[in-house]
Amino acid sequence: MAKSFTGIVTSDKADKTIVVAIENRKNHPVYKKQYTVTKKFIAHDEKSDAAIGDTVRIEETRPISRRKRFTLAEVITRAPITHEEPAPGQSPKEEEAA
């Protein structure tokens, strides 16, 4: 049975590749305080379907490249789309030139 993880996409800049951050809470053995451990995995995204901020599930597979050992299984939730509105009286082209 292949390993499967759920995490958040932190980068989708490379072609057909995403970086997924998996967070895990642990207890310190001496101080008994909880802390968060973040591990990043490089995953193959054949259709370039995932975007930054999406919650995805990745599954272990055969080595695809030197660092890619996972593939995108599904996009669980999409990140909210955020965009900036231009100021009143300005067109978007004027805003870029400023």
C-alpha cells in the first residue's frame, strides 16, 4: 500500500510539479510542549491542476525524477481567489504603469 499525505501547495512554479507542505504536531519528550514540524514534498502534477494554497492529497509512486516520488491524487479544496481592484478612476493598464 502506497503512502498518502494531505497538505497545502506552497509552490506551482515548475512545469507539471508542485511543492506540498505537510504539517505535523509533536510533543517534546522533555518539555512536554507541542510544536509543529513542516515537511515539504515535491509531487508530479500531470495536468497542472493545483495552485498555491490548494489543499491536496498526494500518493507515493515510483521515482519520477531525482526528488519527485509523489503524484497528485486529488485536489481536496481550492484556495480562495484573491485579486486587487484598481482604484476608482484608474484603468488596470494605468495601474501597471504607475
